[in-house]
Amino acid sequence: MEATQDKNTPLPQEQVKVLILGSGPAGLAAALYTARAQLQPVVLAGQEYGGQVSLTHTIENYPGFPDAVGGPELTELFRKQAEHFGAKTVFDTAVKVDLSQRPFKVTSYATEYLTDTLIIATGATPRHLQVPGETEFTGRGVSYCGTCDGFFFKDKDIVVVGGGDSAMEEGAFLTRFANNVTVIHRRDDFRAGELLLQRAKDNPKMKFITNTVVNKIEGNGTVQTVELENLQTGEKQPFTTDGVFIFIGHTPNTQLFEGQLEMEAGYLVANRYMETSVPGVFAAGEVADPHFRQVITSAGMGAAAGIQATRFLEANE
Ligand code: NAP
């Protein structure tokens, strides 16, 4: 739940050394490292506590959990471990950021934070098709992550939506489990690079339907059909499937930093030390990573950002 404040009452101020935006693996790993450095970091959990991980039913590829771990459970473990060393998680969201002054000023719904360093781990949001049935069947046949959910589609028929690298790569990955994978793309020209596209086309389990969109997703408890529309003929027909994997891009959550930090294709630009274009501001996880997008890589980036923020504070003391 968000904390709220009367518009006319000035927000209480809080001075911190490390403020972390986002409570996914990157944010909570950064919290763990800076907490262990005695910096008492504050984590603003954001709108989606735990980030995309918390929406993932089972995680089988995070090291240390041979019997898998639930997404929400892993988030709780991350948080507990960071809080054990002195991190504070606040269920609030940053609404305004001013990086032109030092300490940096970050305004949330309930508090105005003045912080010496800022670690941005606000993640990315998978783009949605925004068709009927999509929300209803998310987690019941509709997925945005092949690596996370492919295993649950053993010997099933799957539809993949999208024509980029993710659709090809994840589609090919899904053929490890599925009977067949049908890629539905809205054009007949693919955005995916030649190599991934050719590999997908050479895969005997993959089929392609082009110039076509998914209009709605239907089922009974779980997905059973999608309605396909051919954009050239206007013809609509039901298509039987057990799953719909949507890979139509991600939107990094960077709106707050527009005009203040360097970005590329909407993602924050960070160097190998997780440093952004403003000294003292670090970025970690999917907000700065369009390529790997895994719990382990985001947590690794968060740890690196935490170490680097600690060094920054030492150097500037
Ligand atoms: P992307 O390149 O933006 O492709 C998104 C695809 O979804 C496009 O084909 C687009 O169609 C389609 N699309 C977008 N909105 C749609 C809608 N509302 N309905 C139906 N289709 C829609 O996204 P991505 O594939 O996730 O790739 C993101 C970045 O990561 C890229 O730079 C990519 O190269 C990189 N990446 C690299 C690798 C790799 O190198 N191994 C793997 C994955 C991703 P249109 O083509 O018609 O616009």
C-alpha cells in the first residue's frame, strides 16, 4: 500500500547515504552489500514489490536452490538478508528525482529523501499486447518469460507473439519442452537478426504465421485458444494452443530520469562499474540491461553497484 500525504503539508525530510530505487534482485542485492558496509541503505520498494521475479511462480535457475524457489519467496529471502544487516525497506515509490543538486533529492509519496548516492534498480516492464484475456490468463498459460515458464509446457502447443530477437531466441528455447511453437508476427519482415531468425526457421518444431495479430485469448481456467486476425485479408479464426508467450519488447522504467541521465534506446547507460553519467548515481538490473534479464545477472549488477557506491562514499568522505 502506498503512503499518502496531504498536498499542503510539507513532506518530512530524511537524509541517507544510500537510497535504492526498486526491490527486485538488483535493488535488494545492492541493499545487502551497502548494509554490510554499515551504510544503512533505504530501499523504496516501488509499485511492484520484488519486481518481475515476484510474478514468477517458480525459479529453477537461481544458484543455491536445487529444488527451485518461488519468486515471492526468493524476494522475501533477499529482503530478510538485507534487513538483517541494517537495510530498511519502505513500501513507497519515488515520484520525482533531482540529480542537479548534492545531496540528490528524491521525492516519494511520503518523504523527501536527501541522499549522497543513488542506486537505480527500477527494472523494466514487459510490454503487454493489451488484448482481452491477457491479464486474466497471466500465469495460467500467458507468460512473458520462456526461461522461467517453459518447463511447464512439456509436450504442449505454444504460440509466441513477436518478431524480434527475443521471440526467436525464446521460441527456440521453448521447443526444448513444447510439441511445437507457432510464432505469430504482425508483419512478414522480421525485426530479429539474421542468425537467430535462420536458426528459428531451421528448427523443425517452429512454425510461422505472419501478417497476423492475436486479438483475444480465451480458455477455461487455462488458455485454450487465441483469435488470430490476418491483417491483409481481415480474416479472423480461432487457433488452438496451450500457451501464449508474449515477446514484444520491454519498457525500462526510466521516465523519472529523462533529461538527467544518459540513456540508450530508453535504457540507462551504465559502465562496467554500474556508474551512470552522473557521479554517485549507479544503475543495476534490467533498467540498464536489455540483454540478459535474469535474476542472477540482475543480482550481480546490484552487488556491483553496492560495492561501487560504498567506494564512492569512501573516496568522497
Ligand atoms: P524488439 O526488438 O523491440 O522486437 C519486438 C517485436 O515485437 C517486433 O517484432 C515488433 O513488431 C513486435 N511488436 C511490438 N509491439 C507489438 C504489438 N503490440 N503487437 C504485436 N507485435 C508487436 O524486442 P526484443 O525482441 O525483446 O529485443 C529487445 C532488444 O534485445 C533488441 O535490441 C534485441 O536485439 C536484444 N536481444 C538480443 C538477443 C541476442 O542477441 N541474443 C536476444 C534477445 C534480445 P515490429 O517488428 O512490426 O515492430
